[in-house]
Amino acid sequence: MKLYKNIFFLSLIVSGLFYIISSFYSYEQKFSSEIKSFRASISYIERDNSDLKYNILQSSIYAYYNQDETAKYVNLLQSDYDHLKNESILDDSNYADVKSHVNQLSPIVNDKINSIQKYLIINAGIKNSFIFLSREASKSNALFSSNDPIHLQITSLITTFSNARRILDSDYIDSNVNLLSSDVNYTQEQKEFITKFNLHAAYLKNNFKEFISLVNIILENNINTKLSSTNKVFDNISTHDTQILNYFTFFIITISSILFGIIIFLLIKIANENKTLKATQTQLDYLLTHDKLTSLFNRYEFEQLVASPNTEYTLLLINVDKFKQVNDLYGNSIGNILLQEISKLIQLEVLKSYIPKYFRVGGDEFAILLQQISTHDANIVANSLSNTILSHDFVVSDISIHVSVSIAINQEYPLLENADMTLKHIKKLPEIRYMFFDKKMNFLETIKTNINTINLVEDAIAEDRIVTFYQPILNIKSKKIEKYEALVRIIEKDGSILTPYTFLPIVQQTNLYQDITKIMIENVLQKAKVNSYRFSINFSMQDISNIPLMEIFFSQLESSNVSNLDIELLETEHLYNLSMVKDFILKVKKFGCNILIDDFGTGYSNFSYFSELEIDILKIDGSITKEINHNSKKLQIFKAISSFSDAIGTKTIAEFVENREIYKTIEEIGITYAQGYFIGKPSPILLEEDDITI
Amino acid sequence: MRYFVLTLFFGLTVFAKEPISPIPLNAPYDKQKALLGYRLFMDPILSSTNSVACASCHDIFSGGGADRNKVSFGVYNKKGNIQSPTVLNARYNFKQFWNGRAQDLYQQANGPIHNPVELNMTNKDVEKELSTSQLYRSLFLQIYKTNTIQFSQVIDAIVEFEKALTTPNSRFDRYLRGEKSLSQDEIDGYTLFKQVGCITCHNGINLGGNSMQKIGLFEEYKNQKNYPDLYSITHDPDYKNVFKVPTLRNISQTAPYLHDGSAKTLKDSVIAMSRYQLGSTLSNQEIEKIVKFLKTLDGETPKILKEKI
């Protein structure tokens, strides 16, 4: 926040400075251009004036003269003076003195122009008189006799005029200059000559003084004098102004320097603040990536590091065995100290060549990432890690504690998950202290399949795709279908049929199992109600020990009022609660149910059941039946089971009767019932008698 | 002694370089504006009665840019107070009007438009009148990039037209440039023109138009009535009968002559001038030669007048 404030302050200063300098600059520009313009105006007038003088002098000398130039300079003098009067600097009250000087120049300029005007008029007359006299004088020789004194008079007059003109001095022509005197004896022609001559001589005599004085006025320096005094006043004021401007420039430079200093200071300050900020950020970064307790890297950093699998890492995941108990026993603070000690202990010297990185990834879990380590070396390292911890005597607050660790070694992605799985594996095996993750463990795969299967079953239940199939069981003696076994199936979305072997073992570990049982119970009871065949349903120990499920079963059994339901007991080796099974059988027998023992002849089949439980039918395992024609041992077992059941008075069912040969054999042996593809495949609808082709 | 006198007079009269300059060829002007000015110059729309145009008193086609009448007639046939000077080559005059009261052509053009006995219009009248014309609106838009016609633009266009009214290549100009010869009489006329003193006032490009002079230097010029001379502006008695020296360009076409139009022919005006301004009497032969010279001053018709508007 402070930083932004500074930046704001800084930009304020810079823009302020820029504003001052730029307005000062524009003022200075305006001022100096005004000064220049004023001086130029003055010098134009000076030029006009001197050009005019030159022109006037020339025109006074030459007999005839092109006056265009004179006219031009008169006009220029007038307009340049008007221009000077309108100079913008004169509006400045500081220049009032200059302005009054300029105004005083006005009558001088007007006088000058007026004088030139009058000069041009008189000059025309004087010129024409001279021209006339110069032309006429020569005529006198012819007109007058050579001894006529008029010649002397003419010569005297002309000498006077020409001297006066050459010297431009009016004193040469005074009132005493005598005109030609006429004589009564002169002829008319002579008299006219004298009249004309005198007309011009008189003009010269009368106007020459005026002419000279006008020339003198025109040649007078009054305009330039006034201009230079104006210039002087102007210079005084403008020098003063320039000086002020210079002071101001100095002031601006000083201020700029100070501001520049402040800016530098602020920049340094900002740089320092950036430094602090960077330090804070470094600290934050540290906190983000490190474990507070042990100062090792934390799980976040671990995940960051392995997120981009550019490097081939070997992970050693170390779990402190029974840490919870240590914590419970000694308290958290000691537990923490223990963890800190372990964090130091695991940083073995030998690991250094594998570019190790140490992490605390969980409460009691450490991870070491190693690079370029062989499987063999990894095992050795894990072993020495385990030994180091195991042999270390942790003395905390005078208590000596010994702990052991389990170490999972893994190079396969996902690193942590695979190692975790391996650790779980190790924990089940007390003698193992470290283990390399093996792809064949395939934990992941299993978990994935399990999850998929559970999802599949859930969906099937929700969408009513759990169906019951019925497989016929033939009475070999009567050659008649007497019973049906109810079998669970899932119809998949694409119409294919799943057998329970693919899903039931997984589902058994979940609550979905009892849902499936419920569906089966419902379906079979419905079927039994409307058919006279006997129907058998499979129950496991899990079903029987599920009291709420059994309550539902018995209430439905009672309300359906059927007596043609049989129970097949599954997984007989796991009938661990015999008394419960006994109670169940007693209860179910009241509803006319027969009890079948499924899959007899495999596993740890317990003959003691037969003494404890009221078994009605013995179902010989399909794996025996299937091979009676090829495997004599199996045939002997089959025969033994048959005789045994005969002996204890139970009926027998042979499963997996797949062909006529098997059927014939079991018929000979004297088995009560046959079940299998040879008799009929499981089907959602019951097979009719006609379908049996034996 | 006689020879002495003659030598003396050689010293008295110093001859300078040629006192007359030819009219420049291709004098610069803005043609588009000048053409608009041409139209305005010819158009009586600029008078309050829609009856009088600039051209009414400045006959640019056959009157040498001046008026054949002694004085001009404005709106309601009101009489002017002085002989209308020519508008041709006016750009080379140092001031405008007989008494030089206008510093330049812009000031001059303002005069007759507002004069109650000439065109009798105010600025607003002119702007309003022209704005009613679709043609003028589009012409001003095209040239001055404006939707509202301003009086200053009207003046500007007229002045630009007047700048185009120059008459170069007179026989005399071509003689000065060495392109053409003149007859002996004409050359003699020019020599006389200089020798007797006409050149004192009639010099420069326009043979005049570059100074104010008093009519009646050697003998008082008696006017029939009051004319607006320089005295009427300055009230300085020295300036009584002081007028701008008129140009002699195209002089053969601008009769009648003098400020009062009192000289009907060139001969009359040469006689009057030599009497009042030179104080001498010229012989018939001399006068004829000078008149012949004056006739060599007729220039070409201004090019712009050949344009169609």
C-alpha cells in the first residue's frame, strides 16, 4: 500500500514538474518571440527610413526618376509603423514607457510622410523649371543680340540656381535674386521668352527654400533618434525582464534539482521496499514448501516436484511404526521431538550421492526422493535407514524410546499411492521392514475393478436389472423335472448376462449383498407360489447371521404361505456359528423347507455337520462330477459320497451334468437328481417337460 | 560664354536609368477566385437596385476600365463627384482613388459598394443578396469552403479579379524590352515626353499612380466645382488640387481625361498638362508626337476577360 502511495506521490511530482517546466517554457518562448518581433519591427522601420532617404536624395538629383520605389517605401514605412504600434508586447503594462515612445513616433512618421508628399510636389515643379530653363536658355542666343545684357542676367540666374541645387543650400537663392528685366523695345517674341523664363525663375526663387527645408526634414535623423531611444527604453525593460526570467530559470533549475533528489530518494525507497517484499515472498515460499516442525520439504512441495515426471525418482516412503501409541503414551510434544530427531536421522551420509530430497508427507510419514539409484542400492539404503532408526536410542526428557519404521521403495508412478499401498502390505507382515513396490501387487488394478463392480451392481439394483434364473433339476428315476435352483444374474446395459462369480465375491464385502439376497428371496417366493416344483435358494453364513435380513425372510416366507422352498447352504466350511445355523434349520423346516449342502466334496467339507444338522440333500461339487468319466479318482470320490449319502439317508444331486455320458454314469451309480447343461441351462423362464430330451 | 552656360546645364540635369518599367508578364493571381470576382464585378446583384455593377463605371471591355462619362452614374442615376479612374493595372498604383484615400485594392473595393450614390449596399445586404443565389452559394462553398458567404470573401474575390486586370505587351513595353521598334515620331514623342518634364510625374510601371501631385504648378487650375482632393482629407491648404497622378496606360481608351473629365481628347489633355504642370507651351508638332507616343501604351486585353463565366 505504501509502495502505491509512493508511486502516486512520485507521478504527482513528475507531472507537476512537467507542468511547471512546460508552462515556463511556453512563457519564455512567447516572451522571447515577442522581443524578437518588436526588435524586427524597429529594424524594419529603420530600413524603410534609410531606403526612403536614399530614394529622396536620388530623386532630387536625377532629372527624371522612377518613383515606384519611393511610393513603395512610403507605404512600407506607414505599414511597418502600424505593425510596430500593434506589437503584442506593448500591451504589457511593464512596457508602457516603450508604448508611449512608440506613440510619440507617430507624429514624426506622419510628418516625414507628409514632408515627402510635399517634397514630391515641389520637386516636380523645381525639376520641370530646371528642365524648362535648360531648354529655353539656349534659345536666348538666337532671340537676343549678342551684346544684350540679358545674356549676363540669364547666366547669373542660372549659375545661382545650379550652384544652389548642387550644394542643396537655399542661401544661394535669396530675395535679392533678380529676375530678367523686360524692355519696351523688345519684340513680342522676346517679351514672351522673358515672361516664361521668369515664370520658372520665380518658381525656383519662391520654392527653393521650401524645397531645401523639406529635403532637410526628410534627411533629418529624427525617426532613427526616436527609434534608438525607444530601443533603449525597450532594452532596459526587457533586460530587466530577461533578468527576472533568468532568476526564474535558476529557481526552476533549483526546484527541479530538489525534486530530482526527492525522486531519486523515493526510487531508492521503493527499491528497498521491493527488497523487503522479496524477502517476505521468500519466507512465504519457504512456509509454503516446508514443514514447520521438521524444516523438511512438505507434501505440497513433494507433489509439485513429482507432478512433472521429467526426472526418474526413487521414493523411499518411511512410516514410523505405532507412532500413535508413542503419542498417546508420551504426549504430543515428545512425539514431535521424536519426529524432529527422525527427520535428522534419515539424512544419511550415504544418500548424498543420490541427490536426496527429504519430505514430511504425513503425521508420521517421511519421504526421500532419490535419483539415479539402482534397485539393489535402494534396498541396501532402505535397510540401513531401518537399522539406523531401530538401533537409535531416542532420549527425550530422560525417557529412552525405541521406534521402528516401515519403508516402501517405489519407482512407479503414481509414486506416493504405490508406496502407500506397499506400506499397507508391509504392515500386514510383521517380519518385513522394507519392501519394493511390485507391479504384480496390482493393488491398483484390483481396487479399480472392485470399484467398477460395485458401481455396476449398484446401478443394476437401481435399474432393476438383478434377475433370477432357474436351472432345472431332474429326478433320474422318474425322468421328471422336480426342482429348480434359483440363480442370481445381472443383465448388463448391453443385454449381456453376468454370472455371480464375477461380482458376488466383491459385493459380499458390502451392504449390496443383502440387497441382492432380498431381491432373490422376493423373486423365488413369487415363483414358488405359482408353481408346484420345488425351488431352492442359496444362503450363506453371512445371510443367516444377518438378523434383520432373516426377519424379513421369515415374514415373507410366512405370508407367502409356500411349502415348496428349499435352502442351499453355501460355503459350508465357513458355517462358523453352528448353533445359529441349527436354529435357522429348525425354523425353516417348519415351513416345509428341505436343506441342501452345496458343493459337497471340496475344501474342508465337514462331516460333523451331518450329525449336528438335519441335512436333506447333498449336492456333489461340479468339479468332481464333470470329470467322473476321465478321472478314476474323482469317480471313486463321487461313488464314496454317493454311498455315504445312501448310508446316512440323504438324497444326492450331481451338478455339472454336461452330457449324456456323465448322465449315464451317475444314473448307474444311483444318484437321485441330475443338474447341468445336459438337463437344461439356467433361464429366466421355467423349462417345460417337453424340453427335456433324455 | 554661351558654351559655358551650356556646359553648366549639362551639369544641372543628371539622367538616370529608364524611368518606365514594362508591365510584368504573368502577374500572379488566384484564378478560381478571380473568376468568381469577374462574375461579381459584372453582376448588378451588388447594387441596392440590382441595376448597377462595378463594370457599369469601369468598362473593362472597351472603355479602358474607365467611364466614358465625365462623372459616373450610380443607383437611381445619381451622379458621382469625379471622373471614374481605370481599374486596369490598378494593382500597380501605390494608393487608390483620385485622392489616394484607399491604401490598397481591398480598401478601394469597399468604397463604391457602400457609397450611397454608387452601389449603395451594406455588408449584410451583400451577404444576404448573394446567399439567395444557388449559384453563388455553390461557388463560395467550392472556393472558400464555407456555407455562409461573408462580405470579406466577396471583396477578396473582386480584388483577385482586379489583380488579373493587367495589360502587358503594349507596343511601348515591347520596345522597352527590345522586342519591337517604334516609329520615329513615336520615339521622338517619348523623348519629348522625357525632355519637357512629363516623365517627372508619369513614371514607373503605370506611368503614374505612384505619387500625389498638385494640378496647376505654374498656373492655378480653376475648378468648376469642388472635387475630392487631398485637401478634403487633410485640410492642409498645401494639398488643394492635389490628386493621385493617373496612369497613362491604355490612355487612348479612357477619355474623357483629368479628374474633372474636362479634356475630351489626348491633345487637349497634353495641352492642359503642359500649361499647368510644365509652365510651357508645346508646339503642335511636339504635341502630336507626344500623343503618338501615348498611343503606344495600349496593352493587351487582360487574359481573364477571355474566360467564360
